[in-house]
Amino acid sequence: MNFRVLALVLSLPALTWSLSANAEDYQTEFSGVLKVGKQYSHIFYSGKETGDTVAYFFENKSKVGQKILSTCKNNKPCSGSGNTEIEDKIPKEIPETTSGTYKITSISKVQPR
């Protein structure tokens, strides 16, 4: 067997895992105004120049929710970073956006702005 073919075959599982992990889960920095809901809350970003809107949402009782809600205040600016996923099924409490709606799945930092 050709060594190049063997190297390619051996690297396919790692390449496949890398692509699938990146296709669903993104490291993201976010900022906007925190809007607290009953079950879900979101950080809503509105671009001043473009008018684009983005919502980063989370379940209040989750670890992500507890960390954000203990740090930021309702209707006040909030920023942070963490992993997000594009979400097809958006909870009713989350507003429609022009540029995307993402569920925050893990949080590495959060702070009021």
C-alpha cells in the first residue's frame, strides 16, 4: 500500500471529528443587552451601522444561565465568550433576528459592560 494513501486513511477519523465538531459548536464572543425571561433569557445584539440583530440565548436554570444571571443585570449591557450552537428550534421567549440565533452551550467568561 502506498504510504500517502495509508497516511490519508489514518487521518480521516481525526479530520471527520474536527469538521463535525466545528460544524455544530462555535467559540464565540458576544455582547448586547440581557433580557431575562421566565424559562429562557437572551443577550440581544443590534448593530448600530448595519442594523443586524443577533440573539444569544440560554436556559435560566442551566450552568450557563446561572453564571450569566449572577453576573449581569436585566436590561443592562453584558458581554462574554463561550461555545454556541446554531439553533433551529427557538423558544417562544426569544425574538426573531436578522442575522442569527445561537444557544450558549458553555461559558468561559462573562461580565457586565
